[in-house]
Amino acid sequence: MGKKYKIKTHKATAKRFRYTGSGKLVRTKGGKSHLRRRKSKRAKRLFSDMLEVRSAQDRKRVQRLAPYLKKHKSNPPA
């Protein structure tokens, strides 16, 4: 029997995505860190929302980049 290898997690992917309790893959929004002074209050508030990843192709890519993401519940959205 051949040796099984561990896959390294792509850390940037692990920080950007997480799974909900019901198993949905959700992502954070970009543009939260700087250049926010000119944005409206509403726009800034909406940055904190998590969006579900709908595309099956994107879900598959995240699963390949972060294979152990689903197994561990303690992965904060950063």
C-alpha cells in the first residue's frame, strides 16, 4: 500500500472562507481595510456581511485549496 500524503492548506484561502453550521461555504467581502472615509455608512456596514459562495466551481476550488477547512469548526473569518 502506498504512502498517503498530507496536503498543505492555502492559508489565504483558509482566512477568507469558512463553513457555517449548516454546511454552507461563506466568504468575506473585499475592500474593508482602507480607503473607507469616502464610503457611506451603509456601504461600510454592508462590508461586515458574509456572502454564500453559490458557484459549484468556486466551492470545488476552495475545497481543493483548503481541504481541512470543513473538518475544524474553529476557523474565524479573520
